[in-house]
Amino acid sequence: MSEHETGQPEESGAPGTAGHALANRRNFMRKVFFASGATAVATMGGAGAWTALADETTGTATADASASPSGAPSGGPGGGAGGGPGNMTITEDFFGLTTDGKRVDDLFTIHSTKVATAPVITAANAFLAGLTDTQKTSTQFTVHSTEWRMWSNIDSYERQGVSLADLTDAQKTLGTALLQAALSADGLETTEKIRRINQAAGEAINNTTAFNEDAYYWTVMGTPSATEPWGFQFDGHHLVVNYFVLRDQVVMSPCFWGSEPTSMEIDGETVTVCHEEVVASLAFINSLTAAQQSVAIESTTKSNESMKAGAFADNTVQEYTGLRGNALTSAQRKKLLGIVEAFVGRAKADAAKVRMSEVSKHLSDTYVTWAGGTADDAAFYVRVHSPVVWVEVDCQAPGPLAGAYGAKQGDGATQKHVHSIIRTPNGNDYGKELLRQHYLTSPHHH
């Protein structure tokens, strides 16, 4: 059977069960895509377009296609321009982040990068082999599935896949091994700290039903392979990793990293997370001259939420604003790259090196926009935006876990609640541009 014929989970479950709710959400999305997704063929072109469209629009359009899917958030922290799939760009064909609604061509090509992807392939196959048949059916999707785009950082969002709570200790170990194969030591530590704080904060407010270390879900797209495209997603509150693989090329975006609070005493240890991006951002803005800051800083005040390309905002259109990279000194450029490196460095070293080289090539066309203060403890928002990378660091107002650190909702933005994201503009989030090229150029897909 072809890749398209395998790995697609059955939408089943008795009425009233969690499986039934997830199936309803999935079927809703299929109806939406069936009703409005035909233009994907014109956008994508070629055999790959028809394959992707066939996967994304399975089902029959009905009159209830405009209803909100079960469990879809209606807004809230981190949604950026959106909040949930019922009313945002998940109901549109994927296009990617752009400055004007038009993609820049020829930025991403299929070529050898010499990134060692064999370990992550081996780990992914071992993880899948360790699942029961039922778990695997719930976890594995086709590589062009819309499931890539169904992530959210919101705690109450109903997710697909298999959760850590559903796994045995042995299965959890296999999942950790997959993250370890894909991420650097810092990346793995960051995922673990976010989960630990989520658990401890949940305990502090007596709500571990919503906030705990096991409400994180695995999905695998496609079949792990050394020659065919595939990937995985690890998705939960304040933590989303999308990881696409095509031979020796890796695209690790979108990735969302956040925490509330960002530092907490847990079992006698101070656990701190999302600190690198905050420190790197402040180091950059404070390296600028007063004249440069006047261009970069669009506002000296910080709103409660500033993120523009969070969950369900895959097609955000945002013009370049702020200070351009060609106006920076060599030392300032290094500090600008330091912001991006805080995110990219969470991938394995070889993949990170390839990504940073890509970012560096477009440094003169990279723009930085700032809002908020510049003191060490100031709440701020920063956006780093180029043809090939998009980074946002957003100090948010206290949210549902405010009580865990003595704050209350309604207080102003704070470094104790941080949301941050890295994306790949111009159509290559989730590796979609490489996937499109693969289906257009591979003879066995024609």
C-alpha cells in the first residue's frame, strides 16, 4: 500500500466518550476542508496537491460544517490572531506566514544537509512499535494530514494522539528517547521543565486535572523513513514541537515554548524555563543606540498579549516593521542571532547549525520589533522576522495559573508568564514546502 493508504486513524468511539468527541472534532475539520479546500489544488499544484487534498477533505460536506468543533478554544493566551480551528486559519488552505499575502519563491529546496536523521527515525519506529494497535491507530496520521495544524498551547484544548497519561512507563521511555533523538540536551531539558512546572503549578492551585505533567500528546505523521517524508508532533499546554523529516533535512517549526510561572520551587529545587530567550532579547535591545531603539521600539508599553502567529494563525500576514538587520553593527548582529539561537539550539547540533546558517544568510533582511520596557525585569514583546524565520517572545499577563506565584488575573504583563514561538515563513512551516516539492519531483508519486 502507498503511504497515503496507511497510518490514517479511524474516527471511532461510543457517544459520550473522549474518543467520540475527538472523532467529532476531526470529522468537523474534514467537512470544513471539503466545503472550502478545493482551492488547495490550485495553490499547491501537481500530484502532491491531489494527494494532500484527498487526505484533508475525506468526508462529506453537511449543513453543520460551520459549527465549532468539540473542545475548540474560543480565544485566550497564545492564540495570536486566532483562538481555535472553528474560526481561524485552520479552516483555510495552508499558505504560510507572509508579509503581503504572497510567498517568496526558491527559499527552500530539497538538498542534502548532512543532518544525521537515522537516530530519530530509529527512535520513532521504536516508539510506534511499543504502542498497542489501538494506541497506534489513534496516533499515526498520513504525512499530509491537517493534524499537523491542529495544535494549541491552551490547556483545555482536546487533542488527538496518545497522551503520556495513556502510556506505560516503558512506552513513556520510548517517547522520551524520541525527543532525545530529535532535541539537544537543552531542548529536552526545556520540555521536561515546562511539564514539571505545569504539574507543580497545578498542585499549587489544586487543579491537577487541567494542569499536570502527563497532558501532553504524541502524533506521528507518515511512516518514519530514510527516504520518504514523515514527522511527529508533541503537543500540550505551553509546549508544542513539530518535527518534519525528509531524508537528511529537518524542519522543526512551528515550536511553541512557554510557562506560567517561568520559575518555581519544586522539591527544594528552583526550576526555571524560557529564560534563554528573555535574556537574549534584552541583551539585544540594550545593545542598540538610542537612535536604533527609536526605530525598533514601537511602544514603550506592553499589552497583556501581543503574539501574532500563535496557534491557528498559520497564514498570518504581517509586514516587516522595526529595525532592519543591515543597520546593525557586527556585535549587534551576533546578539540578534542570539535570540534566534535560543530557539534553534533546542534542536540537535547538526540540525541547528543548518538552520542558523539559513537564518544568517538573510540577516540583512531581518527586522526586529519591540514593545515594552528594556530593564532586566521588564515585561516586553519582541518579534524577529525575516524571509526564513519568525520568532516571537511575549511576556503575558497572569493567566489561569496566576495563583501559583502570588499573582492574579488582571495584573499587567510579566516575565513570570512567557509565551514564545519559532516559525518558518513563506510556506515551510511543518516542512510543507519541502513536502510539496517532494511530491512534484519524485517519480514514484506520479
